[in-house]
Amino acid sequence: MNNRPLKVALLGLGNVGAALASELQRRGDAIADRAGGRLELVGAAVRDPARARPGVPESLGKSADPMALALREDVDIVVELMGGTGLAGEVVRAALAAGKAVVTANKALVASDADRLFALAKAHDAPLGFEAAVAGAIPALRALEVSLAGDRIRRVAGIVNGTCNYILTRMEVAGLDFDAALGEAQRLGFAEADPSSDVDGEDAAYKLTILARLALGAAAAPEAVSREGIRGVRAEDLRRAAEVDLVVRLLAIAERGDDGAIDLRVHPTLVPKEHPLAAVRGAMNAVWVEAEAAGPLMFYGAGAGGLPTASAVLGDLVAVAQRVRGGAGAVPRAGSEAAKLVDPGARQASVHVACLVADEPGVLAAIAGAFARHGVSVESCVQHGRHADPVELVFVTHRCREAALDAALAEVGALPAVREVASRLRVQPDAEG
Amino acid sequence: MNNRPLKVALLGLGNVGAALASELQRRGDAIADRAGGRLELVGAAVRDPARARPGVPESLGKSADPMALALREDVDIVVELMGGTGLAGEVVRAALAAGKAVVTANKALVASDADRLFALAKAHDAPLGFEAAVAGAIPALRALEVSLAGDRIRRVAGIVNGTCNYILTRMEVAGLDFDAALGEAQRLGFAEADPSSDVDGEDAAYKLTILARLALGAAAAPEAVSREGIRGVRAEDLRRAAEVDLVVRLLAIAERGDDGAIDLRVHPTLVPKEHPLAAVRGAMNAVWVEAEAAGPLMFYGAGAGGLPTASAVLGDLVAVAQRVRGGAGAVPRAGSEAAKLVDPGARQASVHVACLVADEPGVLAAIAGAFARHGVSVESCVQHGRHADPVELVFVTHRCREAALDAALAEVGALPAVREVASRLRVQPDAEG
């Protein structure tokens, strides 16, 4: 290995880019020690080169042309922090095709274009790091790729969207309803003005496909993920859940069934209070992994934020730098196969169902009858409230086919005495009795 | 990189060795895919080669001479699972000196001989992996070494002894006292017949010095760790702690003070119920890390057991195999410096102190006076029980010098009305108000 300084082009100077530039300057010697030589920031590409950027070294040359900067002859490593899949994708693909190492935090790009990116990296022997694209500071991807390389992973369940976790834990702790918790998250900067990508599970679906690729070797497009966001979770559901020592988390789940088919889904999930995933609160993230030999593992940490994300980018920078200097690793294995996805109709779960009904004789019998006709077995049923209209009936099913439950609930919803099937929440599989 | 099969010598065929041999056979193709070529087990060294070993391939040649096997010309990688620091140390050092790659799960060896081992690995360019030596299946060491390479770690707090965690959580959940919980752990195989290395914190101290080396670059002998085991933790303490939403965990803590001095200590610690470390129950392990940029991180998983430990050994095997094939990494950085340790007299903590006293006027005043004379400020004091002898007074101090508290408690213990200072438990620093 040689020790020449490696030249780094930085595309994007937002929160993460600025934190990265500042860390590279402040801790250059320590980072050089780990990376086998200095990492020299030779320029940054930004939309407006004239804008003042506090915290970013004055001396750093700024350009408005990311493609030209990335492809400069002397650049060894391109750090892409622009976001988006258009220009960012073009630049990343061109850099890989030119044999340059690339580090990116761009989950949308990696999720939607992984096949091409991995193939380019392999064809041009170009290292590609994207640890920061999933669960911010948490080094979960490297663990899946390297540390668990000798093991076989059965299931991954991640809390990978800090906005949703913040909202759900505020609803849990403060008894807020969804809208109030979302408003609070927006005021505090944990949610965007348009929160749909977060609260509808799209962001989590992106990250899930990246996890599935590394953990299960299963390639799938983000659109193939079954997803359900958290807009339908009621404060009432969290209160009822707490009474039986459960909490709600938005889980992004990838698992391989006994027949080899892969299930990819994002939905609010009931998790026992004692489960380590229940200890993930506020905007924190975690990735729960079940491996054949290792057993259960969890990786916990900050999922977003300039400095935490910069830490993950720095870890990748050190790894790809070692690779550029003649080492191994850091080129993604191209071993992912197009996932054979499960038939959604075959999915099974134990589910909590809340129905708002008129408090009159025969309602329970009618609902129980609908469940029975579809082969859904009820583990428990509790009525909350009396002599009110409506009262709430909460059913917990045994593990059943979700499609059968859907059909049963369609019948239930049509019963005259039933005002509304107000919510349905699946129970985390490893928590089922 | 070439793809020739690499030859592996396996020293030791206990739980972990047998699980490893079986996994290498069962999952050989998948492991070859990750390791860049096949890993071929060429022989095992055991004390009694004639003994039948269920689960271990019949064809595996067995020898009673680990040194000869390790140094065989054709062996590329030596996996040391013998344990102990005598013969195991000789063999590992000889293998490294011969330029062979070594993977070991031997915490006592790595903790007590790290300086020599790391220097040999560096001098002979020999990869050395020891992920399995700390926290079993959890890939915490690689995260510290690689993923956080660009960050600066301030503090590590590990639950690294599954025996103690099992005992403490059984005391917490079932109200058992220490002896009953230990007996149960022994019956279930979670504790040895002679449990002292576990319950007195020696095992945790070994692991702590390895963590400190990788996380803080601080080299220290296991004897330099201040340690206090869990024999003195009373069921009563756990009940009182639960009343104020605290639990007790045996934490192995390494931190760097503002003056650069390193504090290494193992002791039972009060942790808030909501803290992720409190979600670590039974024989599970976890490593909590606080990094400057990444913020808090936690790595959770099985700390022991044949298969989980074999998973970590396999991860190391894949990493060193890539290295043997011409890659980078896997040779420990020799950057650790002899740690400047903190002056124990300067340590500070907030502490819960339980005193058994006669229920008579003036006792509280006398104890409070002793605290005051030594500058220990009391945050709260609660008397449990009345008209009994003794009653229990529980004090919570503000953050104070532990040496001052020791001096105060010596006076308290000598007061005529004080039967006993029954326990003292430090509060986890990041949980202090």
C-alpha cells in the first residue's frame, strides 16, 4: 500500500457536507492514521458557489459543476451528498465508470439504482460505500456485509425513520394524537413541511430494499415493498397497547420464508415493552437482525443529523481509502438476486383490531361470526366503555392469514351495528405467544 | 486477489470449535463466496484425539499437538479456541511470527498479551482477528475499528458478562437474592461451578481492556481496571431502584476525561429503565458507545454460546481470508498508547447509599453531618420501614468525589446507631440529572 494523499471531491455542502468538511479539517491527522494516508478535500460542488457557508473552510474551492469536479483527473474519491436520483445518479455512475471510489448517503439513489451501481462498481473495480444511506450513524450495513459474512440472516426489522419514531413515541408518552405529534415534530425540525415520504413509509421502504440486498441477497425495487404508514395510528391504540405492555413502532421488515420467498413490508407494529426495539425512542433508529448462528442482534443509534451522518460517511471514506491504496473489500458483492417475493395473500400475523360499535346485544356474536366464516381465530376480545355510542371492541387474533382477516373485516365493517373498523395493528412476529 | 483455497487449522474442539467445523462444512459455498475462495479445514488439535465428537466431520484429522498443526507449512489461517494464556499464547505468537493469519476468541490472551500480539502481527504482516473475544456474536470490535474510524470515541459502557446480567435480571424480575439467582444460573449452565471470574468482574475487566484499546487507543493491563462485582447487590436494592424506575446492570466502562486521562472500571450501576442498556436482559450482552460525531450507539446480541461465538469467528475468518488474498485491513493498528489512568481519588459519581440504622431520633442528623463534613451533597433521603430495627435509610448523593463519599461512609459506619452501610450503587453518568 502506498501512502500518497488521496484527493476527495465533495458534492453537496448541506448539513452533512459541511460537518464532513469541518471534521476532515479538524481531525485530519487521526483520520490519515486510520486511512493509511491523508484525505485531501480538493473541491466542493454546490448550487450557489458565492453563498457564505459558516463552518466550511474558506480555502475550499467551490464549483457549480458536480460532474466536472467528480471527473477531474486528480480526484480519487467522490463523496455524493447532493440527494435526488437525477443529476446525482448521473454523476455517481460516471464516477464509478471512471474507476473512482464513491461514497454516498443517498438512500433514494442506492435503493432505486442498486443494480446498475453495483454492476458499475464491479466492472470498474471501483469501491462504493453507502453506510450513511440507511440508519445514519449506525454501522449496520458493514456489520451485515462483513461481520455476518459467515452467517445466514433470516430476518431484519428496522426502525429506520426517525420522524415516525419521534411521532409514535410522543403519542405514547404524552398521549398526543397523530396530528399534534406531527405538528410538534415539524416545529422541532424532526419532520418536513410535507411529511408524506416519512409518515407514509416511503423513506423506510427505500432503506428496507438496501437492507434486504445486503442481509438477504435479495434485490427488489422500493415499489415492491408493501407499505402502510402511521397516519392511521390513534392515540387510543397506543393507550390500549400500553395496558397490555405493548408499544407501537413503524418497522421495516425483510424476511425469508421457509420456501425461500422474500417478504418486504413496512407497517406500524405492536412490540412488547420489554423488547429492545421498544427501547428505541424519539428520533433514534435501530436495526434488529436475526441470524442463524449469531441469533438476535440489534444496532442502535442516531438515524439522521449532520454530524452523525458525517460520521458514517467518514467511516466509509476510511474504508474506501484503504481499498484505493491496494486493499480488498469495499466493492459491493454483486451477489443479489432478483427477489422472489411472497404472495401477499399468504402473509400471516397476529393482529389487534379495534371496532367502534353500537352498544347493543348481538354485536359481538355478529362480528365473531364474520371472523369464524373466514377461519380467523380470536384470542381475546375486550369491550372498552359501556352505555356509550359507540363503544370500542378490541379483538386480538391468533396468527392468521392477513387476506382472510381482510375479508372478515370487510364483512364486519358492513354490519349495521358497526360504525367503523378503527384500526388494525400487527404484532411483531417474535413476540407472538 | 487469487482464489486458491485457504487452509485453516482449528485449535480446540469445544462448543465453539465444533459449531465452527459444522458451519464451515454446512455453509462452505456461501462462505467461499464471501471469503473470495474456499476455506478448507485441514486439521484440528484437541487434548484427546481419540474421543468421539458428535457434529464434527469424521474426516477431520485430529492431532494432540497444536503447535505442530499451527506451524504446518501449508496452513494459512490458525483459529485458536483452546483458551488460557499459556500454551495458547505460545502457539498464537509462533503462528503470527511465521506470518500466518490468526483468529482467536481468547479474551484472556488478547487482554493480557495485546502489546506483543499486535506488534508481532504488524512486524510479520499477519492478520489477527479477535471479534469473538468480546461480547460473543456482537460485531462491536469491527464497528469500533472500521466504521467509527473517522470518529472520536469518548466513552464505552458494556454489558459484557452474560452470567452477571442473567443473575441481575433474575433478581430484578423474580425478586431473588444473589445466591438464589446464582444457583439458578448454575443449574441452567449460565454460570460456572466456580463463578468468581464472572461475578467478581474479572471477565468483564479483560473484555474492557480490549474495548479500551480499540475505542480509545488506550493500552492497559486487566489488573489496572478498578473492579467491583455483583456479590454485594441485594434484592432490596433492586426493589428500591425499581420504585424510582432504575435497574442495575454490571457495566464495564472506559472513558477519556477532559484531561486525556483514561478511566477503566467495572461495577454494578443504576441505569434508568428507559435507557437502551436496561433493555438488555438475561444472558444477552451490549456495548454502548458515545462518539463525538456519531453520538450514542449500541450494539446488542448474544455474548456467549457455541453458535453465536462461531458466527463471530466466521466473520473474522472471512475478513482475514480477504486479507491473506492480498487485501487490506485485519491487521490491528499498533496505535495504542500506554494509558494514562485517572487518579481513582478524583472519580466522581452520583451514588445511591443504603444504610441500616436504629429507628431513633438524631440518626439522620448524624449521617447528614458526616456527609456534610466531607462535602458530599445529598439530593434525597428516604426512610423505608418504621418502628423496626433496623430501618433502612436510602440516600442519593449529587455528583461527588467518590473518595469523599468513602471517607464520609467510613464515619457513617462508625456511628453507634448505624448497623451497616448495606450497599452503594453508582448511577450511570449519562443518566444523571
